[in-house]
Amino acid sequence: MSASDIHVVILAAGQGTRMKSRIPKVLHRLGGKSLIEHVLGVAQVVNPATITMVVGHEADSIRLFVGERPNIGWVLQEPQLGTAHALQQTEPRLAAKQGTLILLSGDVPMLEAATLQRLVHTHQTARAAATVVTAVVERPYGYGRIVRTRGRIARIVEERDASPVVRQIREINGGIYAFDLAPLFDALRGIASQNAQGEYYLTDLIAIYRRRKLRVETLLVDNPQEIRGINSRTELAEVSRIVRQTKNEELMAAGVTIIDPATTYIDPDVQIGPDTVIHPSVAIEGQSRIGAACEIHSNVRIVDSEIADKAVIQNFCLILGSRIAESASVGPFAHLRPESVVGEGAKIGNFVELKKTTLGPGSKANHLAYLGDATIGAKVNVGAGTITCNYDGTSKHPTVIEDGAFIGSDTQLIAPVRVGKGAYVAAGSSITEDVPSGALGIARGRQTNVAGWVERKKTQPKD
Ligand code: UD1
Ligand code: CA
């Protein structure tokens, strides 16, 4: 344990009343991740010796969501009497430690790694007792205001307790701080709850420190968006828009064409190669990777999938957990369910559903098909209306179609079944047995033509 150790505390016990939600605020999602994942992610950059999560409202669901991790400790705040009271709950865990405590707010998800590193640096080099992250904003409404005397921070006043003059101040408290552990827990005991909300405000610590002649610093961030707090659904939507815009701009700078950034929803972890064109109303989510020179047409949603170079995704496709190889074409109106693979140059046409199915290179399923639990080789032609009957009501069975096979339209392949290399299946067949390589499988009723039937029907007397 050394004086340069860093201990992170994340406050996440509040109810988040303004969200009007049964889900705890920090589990709401922003850019494909929960708020708390954003905060935990940035916390890692300072290489903390410990992380302490303060939870209260819906504590169990937050804990379950985050899971047990080696350096994370959990502290319960019950009831929730304010941010100072929340920090006080970590005393048993941290009082014996020394070094710097970094306090993060579970509802401030956009903080950048570089800012957090700068906070540690500023705080430690100034040997401050506290350092407050601040920003100057156009609309300070709702935030604590930084009151300065002779240029130095004197105190923080919450919106509800602020006089009209203080409300004019546009420098706000980001709710992110560095504290020297030595004087902290003793000073917290000096905080009272005589304010508009009857809560123990952590922000009162600043005036206490100034009275005790302890050094308080501020770190002003240039981009106030970084310290935006999320308290309502409106704020969640606003911040989501900023996250999206940042991602879109990053991709465009790297050579991706985004026709309408306002309707393009790409999660932060998604990678896209240059010269790929993204049409309006597209969502690309999770850990998806899109190659170069692809074309993703309108109204497509891609989740956790990999799409190689020069692939084309036509309009209205849903692609989940799948892989699409180079120069393949999918859609319009295709549904790729998890674990599907579309081979190089292969084609999936309209109203085709794939589930756990591999379609080999150059193969085609151009119209109206369901292919589930199937392994399909190279250069196979799957005719319109083909269905793998993979489910017998109890279990799922595989279908294998070998290279170069031709499956006539409106075929049912009743699994488990195999169609051999280069085999043909006649249109309208219900295939219940394997078709050997090079054979024609035909399984349908024979046609009978009744000569002169139409003429006879016309001359028949009506009754
Ligand atoms: C707080 C600050 C305000 C600052 C703003 C920045 C105080 C008193 N006010 O206001 O100066 O501008 O953040 O976003 O600190 N929490 C608990 N236990 C509690 C109360 C809150 O864990 O008893 C947690 C919340 O879950 C949340 C965080 O602390 O993650 C901040 O609480 P919140 O009620 O959102 O404070 P603000 O009103 O936003
Ligand atoms: Ca807040």
C-alpha cells in the first residue's frame, strides 16, 4: 500500500427517480452498453488498487449485472441519504488505506480516459486534498455551481439551494473528484443535511476543506459533454445522440460514407472499413465488424456479426451473430439468425431465413426459403420455396447439401437428410431419404392429365 495508490469509488445507489423506470438508472443503455459499464470501463485506465461500488436502490440487480470481479467490492447504502452519505459507507473498506480516492458517478458515462488520467495527475502534483472536475456550459440547469472567490473554488451550491445570482454561474460541478484519503472520512462527518433536499451533499465538503485550509483544486474540461450526467430519458436520448454523432464522425474521417448520419446508429465498438457505404436508417450494433467497400442499404440491422469486404446487404435485413464472406449478397428482406455463415460470393435473396446454417461459396438461395441447421456446400442452387424441416417437435436435425447440388423449387428436406454432390432434387419433392451423389431425387405425386375435361364440364347440365 503506497501513497500513490488509487482507489475508485462509483456511486450508484440513488433511485434515479427522474428516469421513471423499474430498471436502475445505471443499467439503462447508451451506445450499446449500460451506463455502469461505461463508467467501469473508464475507471480501469487509472489502474486502481480497488474499486468500490456503492449500491442501494435495486442493489441486487446491479450486482448481478456487473458480476463478481477480482478488484470490485460492494458497499450497501441503505437508506440513500445523499452523495456524502454514500461515500461515507465506504469508510470501513477504505479508511485504513492511503493514497488517492477517485469518485465517479454511475450516471456520468462519457468521461474520457485522458481526463481521468489528467485528474489524477493534477491532483497528485498539486498535493491537493480535493480536486473537482468542472466545465463551463451554456445551460447549467440542474448541476451544482462552482462559486469562486479571488479565482479559487470556495464552495459548490446545488441548483435547488442556489440564489438567482449563483444560478447565473455557468461553471458546473461534474460530480467527479479526486480526494486525498487522509482527511476525507473525518471531514465527511462534518457535513449536515440542512438543504432543500434534506440530503447529505458531498459538495459541502469543499467549503469545509476551505475552512480547514486544505487545498482544493479544480480541473476544467474543455468538452463539457464529457461530464454530462444522465438523470432523465431526455438526457439519455441527448447523450445517445452525441455518442452516435462522435462514432459517425470518427468513421467518416476514416473513409466510410454515411449518407445520413442523423439516422445511422452504429455502436462505439463497431469497426467498418473504408469505402463502405451506409445508407439511411441502418443500425449496426455490438461487436460487429464490416469490411471495406461494402454497401449496407436502408433499414438494415446488424448485431454482433462479421461482414467481409465488398459484401452487399440489401434493404430490410436482420443479421444476428452471423458471418458473411467477401462479395456475398444478402437481401432484401432476409433474416440471418445466429451462427449462420454465407460464403464468398454467395447470394441470399428475398424472404430467406437462415438459422445455424452455412452456405458455401458461390451458392444461392434467392427466394423464399427456410434453411435451418443446414450445411450447404459450394455452388449449390437452392430453389424458391425450399424448406429444411429441421424440427420434429422434439429435437432439431441437420441437413447436408453437398457441393454443386440443385434443389428444385418448393422442396421440403425432412431432416436428418443428405443430398450428395451434384445431385438434383425435383421441384415439389418431400425428401425423406438421402439422395446419392449424381442422382435425381424425386418425391411427389405423379401428374395425370384428363383429356377433354374442360369441354365436358361446360356441356354438363347444371342442376
Ligand atoms: C450531483 C451533484 C451536483 C453535480 C451533479 C453532476 C451532489 C449533492 N450534487 O447532482 O453538484 O453537478 O451530480 O452530475 O453531489 N447517489 C448515491 N446515493 C445517494 C444519492 C446519490 O449513490 O444517496 C448516486 C446516484 O446514484 C448517482 C450519483 O450519486 O449516481 C449522483 O446523484 P444524483 O442524485 O444524480 O445527483 P445530481 O442531482 O445529479
Ligand atoms: Ca446525476
